[in-house]
Amino acid sequence: MSENIAVLGLGLMGTALAETLLAAGHRVTVWNRSAAKADALVAKGATRAATAAEAVAAAPLAIVCVLDYAAVHEVLEGADLAGRTVLNLTNGRPAEAREAGDRVSGRGGDYLDGGIMAVPQMIGHPGALILYSGSRAAFDRHEATLKPLAESRHLGEDPGLAPLYDLAMLTGMYGQIAGFLEAAALIASEGRPVREFTETLLVPWMHAMAALKPRWAEDIEQGHYATEVSNLEVNRVGMLNLSTAFEEQGVKLDLLLPMKEILERRVARGHGAEGLSSLIEELR
Ligand code: FVH
């Protein structure tokens, strides 16, 4: 069914969202601070709003996707939010989402926060995921409308949950990128082909290691760190070999050195027989 939706913020992501909603047959009203960014969307059938307040007034659902939460507050400043759902897909922190949720509900609106786990080119295609949190009633009302954008997962009524999970997902991603870059630097230090190493060896290895994580997550939930595989003492020695080898190869281990230090600290505190998942105790 065709719905009215407002999209505020037409950067790379906002444009991809608006385009996908238009292509799905929805009536889309668009607004951007620099008006020219709306031109291509208007040519494809979107309606241009002269102000952000006018865009919000045009539809029961207003999607905001701008640089940061300060910009979100600026954009929504003069709008009448009573009876509207604001879906904020701007990247931010849990505390910012909770504050935004309070502000929107204080003005009579429903608030949904969202974390986009995709680049703009992925929106509307398999593999794109949007994490939602905030008003469950609003999510249920708009879920079908939002479906063309990405797979969706509502995490709970607390608006802070989507950014929390979004940042946790990004944390996992950055950790993986750090490991990849260090490994590639080591291989390259001998002039060996990085691409072939990555495709045939590293990626399958990383998949195999990723498969262990649910088991580690269970250990963390239970605070149970016994291991049948290599314990922290074995890993301490392994990390020492690794850092010495990096030095000998003339490569910096800077992205992983904090992990080596934490490992050594945990062993020094008498936890050498535990598994790697126990390092979380040094982080919290
Ligand atoms: N692009 C991506 O891959 C990531 C994927 C995951 C989610 N992010 C988040 O999405 C938000 C927007 O990102 P974007 O890629 O669309 O960013 P830009 O293309 O740089 O567009 C920024 C828009 O924000 C508007 N804007 C900035 N400041 C203000 C302000 N004070 N008042 C009103 N609008 C503002 C800007 O307007 P203009 O400069 O064109 O006038 C753009 O519309 C972001 O949170 C990512 O982390 C994207």
C-alpha cells in the first residue's frame, strides 16, 4: 500500500532511502538544508518541501538522516511533531538517542531510533539491515512501509538500544579490519601476494574463528572461562612470538598491541589457565 513518508536530510544515505521508498511506490516528501540535493529526487516523483517543518507536516512518518544529533535537533526545531512518528537514522550514541526520544515524546510524537548496517548502495538490496529501537507501536505501524529499505530488527522500547547495537557491530567490524591489516602488513613484509593470502587462507580462517564466538558469548554470559583449547598462558607466549616477529620483519603491531598488554595483565593476575573470552573481565 502506498504511504506518505517524509525524508529529511538528502546526503548519500538520505537520498538512497528516499529513492528506494519512491521505487517501492510510496509518496515521498523530501527536504534538505541545501535545497539543490532534492532536485534529482523531485525529478523522480518526490515532492519538495520548502522547510523541514513543512516536510514533517506532510506525512505521518518523518525519516531524519543527517550528519549528527545536533543537526537532528536543528532540523526538527520548528516542526509540529504531535501525532507524528520521527524515525531518526542518524548515527549516534545511546545517550543521544534517549535524549532525542524524550524530546520527541515531550512534543507529542512517537520516536524510533535506527542504526543502518549498510552503505547507501546496499539500501533496498539483500544484505542491508536496519536495527530499530524505541516505540514498538510506531514500529508495528510503519514496519511494512520500511520493509523495502532493508531487513529490519526491533530491539526494544529503549531508544538507546539501536545505537548501542550499531556501535557494537561497528566495534566487531573495526576489530576484524585491524586483524586483517596487521596480517596483510606481515605478509607484505616478505613481498608475498596479499590478495592470494587473503582469499585462500585468511578469510576461511576468520570464518572458522567467527564460528567460535557464540560459544565464547555463552562463557561471558555465565562468567565461566574454563577452556579446552589454548589458554591465556599459551596465548601470552603466542602473542610474544607474534610481536617479536613483527619487530624482526620491521612491521608495527600497533593495532593489536593493547590486546597483548591486556593478555599479559590477565595472566599476571593469576588467570593463565582461563580462555581468551576471560579478557572481557579486564575491559569492564
Ligand atoms: N554513508 C554511509 O555509508 C553510512 C552508513 C551507515 C549510516 N550512516 C549515517 O547516516 C547519516 C548520514 O550519512 P550520509 O552518508 O548521508 O552523509 P552525507 O552524505 O555527508 O550527508 C549529510 C547530511 O546531513 C545534512 N546536515 C549536516 N549538518 C546539518 C545541519 N546542521 N542541519 C541540517 N542538515 C545538516 C547535510 O545537509 P547539506 O550539507 O547537504 O545541506 C546532508 O544532507 C550519518 O549519521 C552517518 O553516520 C551513513
